[in-house]
Amino acid sequence: MKDFEFYNPVKILFGKDQLEKIGDLVPAEKKILLLYGGGSIKKNGVYEGIINALKDRDIVEFKGIEPNPTYETCMNAVDLIKKEKVEYLLAAGGGSVIDATKFIAAAVSYEEGDPWEILSKGKEIKASIPFADILTLPATGTEMNKNAVISRKSTNEKLAFSSPYSFPQFSVLLPEAAGTLPKEQVANGVVDAFVHVIEQYLTYPVNAPLQDRFAESILKTLIEEGPKTYKNPKDYESMSNLMWSATMALNGIIKAGVPEDWSVHDIGHELTAFHNIDHARTLAIVLPGIWHVLKEEKKDKLVQYGERVWNITEGTDDERAEKAIDRTVEFFESLGVKTKFSDYGIPAETIDKIVDRFKKRGLIFGIGDRKLVKPGVIRQALEDRL
Ligand code: NZQ
Ligand code: ZN
């Protein structure tokens, strides 16, 4: 096992009767900005629940945060916060609203220059306005981590940052509110959470059996509960299991002491940046390509994954690894999540654009757990998905 530090201060309130408690958690004297997206919270009772729980508080609203939230929208919120002298942020909705809120909270306090540098240059955050969130979409894990992903419209970029200042103070997880999600968003959530686990598990063995079994248990739960939730998003029990699985997939527990390989996410973000494809769908495209190209390097873990998660116990190691990849693709496709460029009308020229971008960013030496993912591997992995 590798050395590690583990720290996660996020208070979680999970279930049916939790929203009313936020009145006790949001400091009474602070002026609050409520941030949300295109209006889903007005249809599932969450907006009303928040307003009731925070009655008599000084609240300003910022609505219209889009999926794959943009820097441009975030900076409008920053202006509003400065003008209104807001002191506490409350995000309500999916990962996009929460990620935007993390960036906004940091950008307000960033005095060294343009806050875009937090993303483009990895500039350190030294302060952030306190914030919390109400989650209505199981997928990203942002509700219990310190990461956020922001896009910039003017340059077609999508970049991530991570900071200890960007943990929410608390997160209220509402499986019931997630019952109004369209099936496609449920499928996205299952696939995103699944690939989060994979990026922290399917690398190479380091004798960390507990972390491996945590990871495998989340994968198996997603395989059992995901399809039930996909068929009926209003099934409270399965939605609860999906929601908690997605949170556990990216709150730091399964990555403690093991290698990570986020290359599928890094490449997937480029497909969203160029073609505005849903985040999870980009992962479903890229993952099988990376596995096909790096099958030898990842074989030990692919075989273990095949056996423990998909009960693949026969054949040579090579056949078992190949079967494990096939079963994963079948699983994604069974949720209506397609895995090829042609399914989304992505032209082959996009491969050149993506490879060039990685070269320009200086990633010539490779990304991933052993820096195996170099521009040539990215090209081959994407050509595998045409
Ligand atoms: O905008 P509203 O009206 O709220 O509608 C949203 C949005 O259109 C809707 N929605 C949310 N809850 C709903 C609902 N519709 C009906 N009923 C509900 N209960 O769903 C749509 C998609 O929402 P979005 O927040 O974009 O989805 P998701 O949670 O999948 O977030 C995706 C973003 O998170 C980033 C992605 O890159 C992407 O930008 N990620 C963040 C991570 C992190 N911070 O750790 C990790 C992930 O890998 C990911 O990159
Ligand atoms: Zn993701």
C-alpha cells in the first residue's frame, strides 16, 4: 500500500426528512446566495423546501447555471456576490450547480488576478466563501469532495481544480427529489460513478485488498441498483442506493493508498469541450479505448475485475480481460449509453484536435498511473472508438 493522508470534513444529511434541518446549519446572521440551474428544483419541491427552511433569512438568488457550468456564468455570480455583499452560498441541484458554486466561492476571494488561472495555471486558492449544497442528482460525488470542473465558452476548454477550501460545509442528499430525473440522467449518473471507481481501482496491484474490495462493492452495487433506478427513477430504495454509491465513489475513501489513473476523464473532458457531449457519455466512449490499448499494462487488474465483479472465471488471462471489457460496454449500452464516436456523430478529425491539445499542454510525457497515456496512446484509444 502507498502512503496516504485522508481528510474529509463534509457533513452528510441523507434521506427524506433532511431539508428542514438546513435552518440550523446555515449561520443565522449571514446573507445567503441560493444558486441553481434551469429550474428543476422548482418542479420537485426542493426550492419550496429551502425557502421554508430558511424563512426570515436574507436570501438572494442566482439561477441559470448550465450543465457543464461555464466560467462566464460563474463570473456573473461573482459580480452579484460582490454587489450584494453575500456571505454564504447554497447550491441546489446536480454536479454542475455545485461545481460552479465551488468555483464562484473561490473566485470571489481570489485577488491575484483573473480567477480563470485557478483552472488554467493551477493557481492555489487561499480562501473561499463558506458554502453548502442540496444534491438532487446522483453522479459526480462533488457533494463530498473538493473538486470542481468548469468550462470556458470563449475557448472551448473544460478544466478541473481541487482545493481543501472547496469542501462543502454540509451536503443534503435527496433521493426523493432525484425521482424527477429523466432516465438519461440516471444512466449518466450510474456510468459516471462507475468510471470514478474504475479510475481509482483499475490500475495495477499494490496489495491493498480493503480498497479493492470497497471499490468492487461499489461497482457491484451500481450494476445491481443502476438498472432498477434507470427503469424507474421514482423507486426510492434503488435511487437511495445509487445516490450513496455515487457519493462513496469519489469522496476519497477508495483512493487512499492506491494509484489513480484519471486519463479517461481528462480525455473525456475534451469531447465535452469540443462537442458538448454529456460528461458520463464521454467516459463511456473513452474507457473501452484506453483498456484496449493498455490491456497488457492493466491486465492483472482487468482479470481481477472480471472475476470479482462479472464472475468471469474461465479462459486465458487475455480472454478474461477482453471479456471484462465487453461486459462493461454491454452494461453501459444496456442503460442506453452509447460507446462509439459514430453514435454521437463525432467526426474523426476531433482526434487530431484532442491529441494536439494534450501536446500543447505539455502532456507529452504522459498522464495516468504510470504516465502511460501519451499522445500516441490517446490517438490509438480514440481511433478504437470510431
Ligand atoms: O439545471 P436544472 O434545471 O437543475 O436541470 C439539471 C440539468 O439539466 C437536471 N437535474 C438535476 N437534478 C434534477 C434534474 N432534472 C430533474 N430532476 C432532478 N432531480 O439534470 C441536468 C444535468 O445536471 P448536471 O448538474 O449537469 O449533471 P451532473 O450532476 O452529472 O454534473 C455534471 C458536471 O459535473 C462534472 C462534469 O464534468 C459536469 O460538468 N463533474 C464533477 C466532478 C467533481 N466535482 O468531482 C467529477 C465528475 O467526474 C465530473 O467531471
Ligand atoms: Zn466523472
